[in-house]
Amino acid sequence: MNRSVPDTIRPIRFDAGKLHLLDQRLLPAESRVNTYDDAASVAVAIREMVVRGAPAIGIAAAFGVVLACDRVRDHHAGSWRAEVDAAIERLAAARPTAVNLFWALDRMRAVLDRCDTVAEACAATFAEAQAMLEADIAANRRIGAAGAALIEPGRAVLTHCNTGSLATGGFGTALGVIRASWGEGRITEVFADETRPWLQGSRLTAWELLQDGIPVQLLCEGAAASLLQAGRVGWVIVGADRIAANGDTANKIGTYGLALLARAHGVGFMVAAPLNTVDFGIVEGSAIPIEMRAESEVLGFGDQAIAAPGARAWNPAFDVTPAELIDVIVTEHGAVHRPDRAGLTALRKHSGG
């Protein structure tokens, strides 16, 4: 049974010299688009999670460089590059774990190195950022097709956090696989973890799937074991913020626990991510920097305190899933089963990277 696969959400748009970002902090109650005209405000938007998801962060930062170039358009030849470089450093400091951020900024630096004037830089950085956005959507569609081909029809899938159009340029990585699988009639239903403390699953993933007509059931992370035990789920499908050279994968906190549960219950565990999420400069997962966020995110819900006064909170944004718990990493250039350094290196060589 084949169904149509709507793909309606685009969280990032650059128009008339300004960057427009769908404010993901307000979903699902309000769909507000914020407008940015300088790199510093884009860095704040990344840090405060107006935009989130590794690919989307990288694309937003690239457009931040475009805005930085436009800001110094009238400066004399001797000063514009230093000011743009300073803006790039601000953008790089916004979130430490998502490798796509640094990959995108390195690409923008390479473009700037080929420019002699700020006018050239403005045109060239815009072309590069727009190309990144379009390439990301196309890559996500290939990831979706490759991942869907591995899904045996007849059962549900479980996902964690948000890995869809909201986390990318469009279509999504893990949700791209789910979109494609739903369109091909391979899956019966979608389950999504709430994903505390920011509730990306309940606020974003559920909203996004319902916007595109794909039914979803939410569950607390603590209910995942019972769901897998019941035999309703054939695959756990997640994204990645950074993948080490050996296949160890950093993703939203709670992913590691899901991988353990999937292995215990004989359920497939799939990581869906573009190849640029693999950081070949990091040997293994223990070297991936893990962002620690404010205690208040756990101690409260929005502006409402929920913890007993005086309680402390431990709030890592990500955890690392060892490669031996991952059945397959799916990229736009193909899949690596039982991922390891040799498999990922071979995939990079095959891709021409």
C-alpha cells in the first residue's frame, strides 16, 4: 500500500537580506517566524534553541555568515574580514556538540578565503549557504529512501527527539526515513518519546507528523521498555548530532538508553544522518564534547517551578551510544551495517569525500 508523503514544513528561509527562522520554542501553540539581520542574533537563536537539530543549526549559522558579510559591506578593505571572522567565532560558540555547525562554518571560511572584496564575499557566501540548504533537503530524501528500504513491513517504529523538517533544511533524517516508510506502507504507526526536558517529541515531532497527516502516539521515555517488550515496534530510528570515526553516536539525551532497550528486545536500532555528521577527527565517542545545559530546564517547566526548593539538576543535552549497539547508520551515500571505522571510512571514500 502506497500513500502520499506530504512535505510541507520549511523552518529556515533567507529573503530580502534577512534570515527567517520558525521559532521552535513556541510550537505547537504558536507558529511564529523570527527575523534576523545580524550574525550575533543568529548565534543567540542557535544557543537558545529557536533553531535546533544539527543540520538546521549548520544551515542557520551559514546564513549568519552571510549576514555578517552584509553588515560590513561598506567597510574598507582592511577590516571587513576580521569582523566577519569574529562573527564566525560567535556562531561557533553557540552550541558545542553538533558537528554540522563547525562543518558549515569551515565551508564558509573556505568561501571567504577565495574572496578579495566584501562585495564578492556577500555574493559567494549567500550562494554557498543557499546551496547547503538545497543540498540538505535533497540528501534527506536520499536518506529517507535508503532507510525505508531496510524496514520490514507490518510493525511500528519508535523515534526520539525531533529529527524532521524542523531539525534540518526540510524532510528530515530519522523522520525522513519514517516519512518514506509511511509513504511506502511499510510501517503501521509511529511512536515518539516526549523527550524531556525540552519535550521535542511532544511539542515538535508530534506537531510535524500531524501537519503532514502521519498519525503518532506519544509516550514517556520510561514507557519505552514496555512498548518494546510488547513487540509492536520493529525499529528504533534516531538522528545524530555527531558521529565519531568508529561509529559511536552522540544524540539527544535518552538515546543511549533506547539503544540498550532495543538490543535487549531484539529490535533494530537505526541512526539516520548525513555523512557530514561523521567527525573523522574524533576517534571514539568519549572524545565528543557533551553540552551541559541550565539546571532550570529540569527543575522547572517553562516559567513554572516543579522541583522541591533546593534540589539540584544534572542536565546533559546529549549522550553517546556505542557503535556496537547500532545496527545500521544510514546516510545519503548509503548504509553502514554494524558500523565501525572501516565501514564509515569506506563510505566516505565511496562518496568522494
